[in-house]
Amino acid sequence: MKILVDARVGWGSGIGRHIANTVPMVARMRPDIHFDAQVMPQDAERAAQALSGIPNLGLKTVDIAPFSLTEQRALPATAKGYDLTWFTNYWVPLAWSGRYIATVHDLVHLMPDLFAGSVAKRALAYQTFAKLSRSAAAISFGSRFSQREFESRFGKVAHARVHYYGINHGDSAFFDPDNPPPKQKRLLAVGASKKHKNFDTLLEAWRRAKVGEAWTLTIISPNEKLRSSIDLQSMSAGTGRTVVRQGVSNEELRNLYAETAIMLTPSLYEGFGLPFMEAMQAGAFCITSTADSMVEIGEGAFAYYVNGRDVDGWVKAIENTCQMMDDASFDLSAIQRRNMKHAMQFNWEQVAHITAGLIDEVSDIAGRGARG
């Protein structure tokens, strides 16, 4: 059996992390299937590193931009000779006729107040989601929230799974809950330069917050122009004790999580909330928005929840948390252990097992070959 994996996303994004971790694991779990992953030319080197060394996993470079007119016309031809296509996002051409499974991470492209795209792009997104509801053999969702959002608009999905995300990226191990890494007086925010990430509220709250001089704010964003709809450098200009960095490596990001005392995730909308859980597992105290997916994945952990549009609430949360951390008598260890253990349930192994099981269901190959 041959499966084409459509992986034409920015590999520096959260979805890119999903592909880099899940695809090789699924291929190893199903050695009786041959997988070919198609990526954009600019991601070929990074993809080759992530997907190498697996005999039944190949790599194809295709210069067909996602969510484009070229995609609608040219992408279907790439699936000739394959039994199934695994779309790692929802970008399925409207004329697609082959058997496929799709992945819905979120529905932000349908949100006119949060998505900066044109009316035409939102219309195409709606038509594409509607196509999935009609013709996908199965759909996997990044959260129960995303599944509810999809089904409330397009109807019940017969073959659906929630896969969540993992936070143990690549070869990195989980931080030890009984030995959290030492913290610096840093607040950290991580996210693409997009409107729904709500950096304007975060920066305004930070400007107004009265905290000790030792506290600083670091903002990390992917270095990808395609993913940017706001200019973080301009937005943060003149804001004291603030550093904006773009395009940091996975190792650098892991070190930043390890050193950070307070994580800020003010997003108005998320399909999952990867930085929230990554920072929590590194032992950071988390201040997050009340976006549905954040509440969902944070259930059972301790976090400070604030409405994403409540600037005063974010000012208060930042001030209270910094003051708490400044109090030498405050013991964070019990919260850290609880939260770090909570975050460890989100791992790429369980994502891969769910995905491999979904492939088995729709391809009727259960029971054949080795099972991971």
C-alpha cells in the first residue's frame, strides 16, 4: 500500500512540528505501508533531516503553494499511483476525487475579525471545509474544541478522532517534575505574528504593569513572512525591557522555556495551544487566555486564566504573578510538579498511535503487517 503525505506547510510553525514528529513515527509503526511526504522547496532540507533513515518513508519536493489557485489545478495529479492521501492540514483542492484523510487544526480562516485574509480566501476556506465534511474518509482534529466548531458548522463527522499535539519535540526529553530547571525573571510569549495571537493586548498590559525592574519580556515568533499579518517589531517599539526574536531554533526555544518564570499566552483563538503546554512542562507559571482550547488542555492543571480582551485583567495578572514570584517565601514547587506532570500527557507517541489507527480504519488494513 502507498500513502501520499501532503506536508506543504511552513515547517517552522506549530503544524510543522506536528508533521516532523508524527509522520516518521507513523511510518515506523506501519512498515508494511510506503509513505511519500511532499514538501515545499524551502522546507526540503529541514524535512530531509526530520524524515531520514526510515526505509518506507520517502520525500518529494513540489513547488505548489498551499491555499493557492495552483494547488487547486495541479495538486490532484501528484496523488496518481497512491491508495490514500494523508493531508496534514485541511487544504484539499475542491476538485480532489481520490480517497483521503484530512487534519483540522483550527478554523481560524473562517473568523473575519481574526483572520487577515480576503473575503475570497475566507470563502475558499469555507468551501474546503464543506468538502471535507462531504468526502473525507476521516478527519483528525487538534482538540475537542476544533471538532465541535467544525461539526456545528458542517455536520457530524462519521470517522473522527482528536489527536491533540505532543510537546516532546524531536529527541528532546521531558523536564523532570521533581527537579524543575532554575528560573530567571523573564516573561515569555511565543506565537506567529498574527492578529489572533493578541500581541497588542499583551504589549499594552506589559507597558502598564508595575513590576520589579529585573523583570523582562521576550517574544518569539517564526521567521516566516507568509505567516505574518502584524509587525511585532513596530508594535513593540518603545516598550521597555522587551526583546522580540524571530526564527529561533528548537534547542534555543527549549532553553528559553527552561529559563522562563512566567509564560504568557493571550491568544483570542487557538486550535490547541502548543506554547502553553510546552512552557508548563518546563516548569513556567502560566498566564493564559480563556480561549476554549486553552481551558480544555489546561483542565487539571493550575493556570491563571484571563479573558483575552481584558487589558486591565492582564495588567493585574502580570503584576500579581511577578509580585508572587518576588516573594522569597513563595514556594512554587508543588504547582510546578503538578503542572509539569499534567503536560506530559501530551506526547507525540500518542498522536502517532491515534493517526496510525485512523489510517487502519479507513484503509481496511487492520491486522496486516507489524504493529507499533
